[in-house]
Amino acid sequence: MKFNGFRHLREGAKGLVRNGWMTFASISAVTVTLLLVGIFAMVMFNVNKISENVEKDVEIQVFVDREADQAKIDAVGKQLEQMPGVASVEYSSKEQELDRFKEQLGEGSEAYQSVEKDNPLHDRYVVKATSPDETETIAKSVEKMENIDSVEYGEDYVEKMFNFLDGVRVGGIILIVGLTFMAMFLISNTIKVTIFSRRREIEIMRLVGAKNGFIRAPFFIEGLLMGIFGALIPIAVVIFGYEATYGVLQPQLMSVNASIFSLIKPSELSAQIALILLGLGAFIGVWGSTTSLGRFLKI
């Protein structure tokens, strides 16, 4: 028997209707699975972006001794620029630091008035590493330099942030894999019921010379359709839900720290999520049907 695309598509669609509640249960399982996968995918995409922003935002604050004269301050700057792994060095004098302090507190504040006459602030260098992994190494080296009062680079904050982001990634991957296998299992069982109910038809097809591919095709299409149908609702919910969430959260996160907590724009993420969910739904359906045919029928 020759492969007939339209016939197999029709038989696959009939199989969905014929199995009624089992088909509904499988499509529902795929829908719930892909909905959760889509939500966690959105979270993980943004976690990766925030992680990249944190890496880019990591700075080493180098405070020069107040007793150091301008020549020594300049010498510190040259040493920093020549250190391996340093991407950029920015200098801020103690007068500029005082001006920044004034902008933050206001000239009328008691704190500003107490330091205006006798500036207690330090000349400061802001150092950025070529790679976040080199930040600690550079900071430790700078601490050993002469005319350095202190070095800060948010060691505890950065480490805790990265540990949290890594935990979210690992947890999301584990949950996504578990849910995917659950959906595959349910679709596999649905296809098995279909095969069992049509075992006489399959035996007749074998007797008249039908090849394995001809017998497999309707079940393959049935699983594919279940996966695709199961992906449609999650795609719509996740995309529109993310747009609404972005509109609410983004302004609040930007007010906290615009350089770190910036989410991916919906327009940049919607197509990727749609393709991922549609492809994953199709894969789940095809895998479930293929596994059932291979193991149950042993064709």
C-alpha cells in the first residue's frame, strides 16, 4: 500500500474523535504541561537576562587614602589600568564625590552641612573587569596596593544573587523535564488504547500487505495533532499573560534598579515562546505515538 497523506490525516483526526475522553485527557495534560513550561520558560529567559545584567553591573569600588597627594592618586589609576583583566577604570575625585553626596541628600541636610567644610570623602576609582569571574581576583590584588584605603565589590550580594538565579534555573529545568515526561506518558497510553481497539483492522492491513510505515502513519498524525492542539491554548495564555505582567512589573523593577532588573520586551520573546511550545507539543505527541507503536505492537 502506498502512503496517502490525506487519508492518514483523516484517519488520525478520526482517531482523536473515536477515543473521546482519553483524547481530551491527553490534550489537557499537554495543555497544562506546556502552560507550566511556558511560564517557567518566560521566567528562565528573564532570569538569564537579569543574571547577565548583574554580571555587567559588577564593579570594584577602590577608595584611595585621604592622605595621598595627587601624584600618588594618579599613580594608583595607572596601576589599575595596567592590571590584567581590567576592562575600564573611571576616576572620581573627593570633590566630585561630595557633589554627588549633595545631590543625594540636599544642601540643607544636616549631614551635608557637617561635611561641607571638611570633606571626609575619598578619591574613588570604579574598576570593571573583562569577565565577572575575574572580579574577586582583581579586588584582592588591588587591596595589596599602596595608598589604598578600602576595596568594595559587593562580594556577598553578588554571590547570593548568582546562587539564587542558579537555583531558579535548576528548579525550572527539573520541573519542565518532569512535566514533559508526564505528558508523553499520557499520550503514549492514549495511543495504546487506540491501537488495542483497532488491532483487528491492523491485522487485516498486515494480511493485505500494508507496510509498517503505512500502519504507523495515522497514529503518528494522531499524536502530532494532540501535541499541536495541546500547545495552542498555552501559547495564547503565556504570550498575553506575559504582556500584562510586563506592563505591571517593569515600571516597579526599573524604579528599584534599572540597570539590573529590566525584563525582556514581549515583542522580543513572543515568537520564541510560541515556537518552543509548538515544537515541544509536536515532539511530545510524536514521541508518545512512536513509543506506543514500537513497544506495544512491535511492528
